[in-house]
Amino acid sequence: MAAGTANEEVTELRGKNKEGVCWLKADIVFINGEVITVNQKNEVTEALAINGDRISAVGTNQEIKVFIGEETNVIDLQGKSLLPGFIDSHIHLILYGVNQLAVSCKADISNL
């Protein structure tokens, strides 16, 4: 990346050149929603762009629509909320395993 101001570097990192033309097209774009970023400022935006397994940009619908290309999957949230992917099945694995070793005393009443 060529040396420049901090704003120019951030702009280039977000997939736009110095003229504001987007050269990076997203794989998936979510628009028209309430995007809860959970960033340091706890910002809530309207739209989000994803490339591969990474969030590449968040912002207003207008800011994010520049990342839409011919092959971009655009998902209209229709005002719904979008949260970061917290993956927690909340299973107590050891307790579950111990319970599987126990004898079941439940009666099968489905055939009565």
C-alpha cells in the first residue's frame, strides 16, 4: 500500500480506491436491518458486507451497496436485527456423557 494519510489507508483497506470506487465486491451483503456491531463504540448500523469468513464493512445501506457485485448474495433484513455469530450450544458435555451411561427409568407410554 502506498504511503498516504490514515484516511486514505483505511479507505483502501475497506475495498475502495482514493476516488471512492469500490474494487472489492462482497460475497454476502445484508441491508435494511439493525446491525449490532458490538464494536468498541457499540454502534448500530443498517448494513454489513462479508467476504469469505470475514466482515469487510459495516455502515449505512448506501455505504454498503457499493460492495454489491453480480455474484453477491444480497439479503434484505426487512428491519430485523443482525448480531455477531455467537456459537454456544451450552451443553455440559461431561454431565451429558454421564447421563447417557445411566439406566433410563422412563416408561414408554406411546403405545398405550
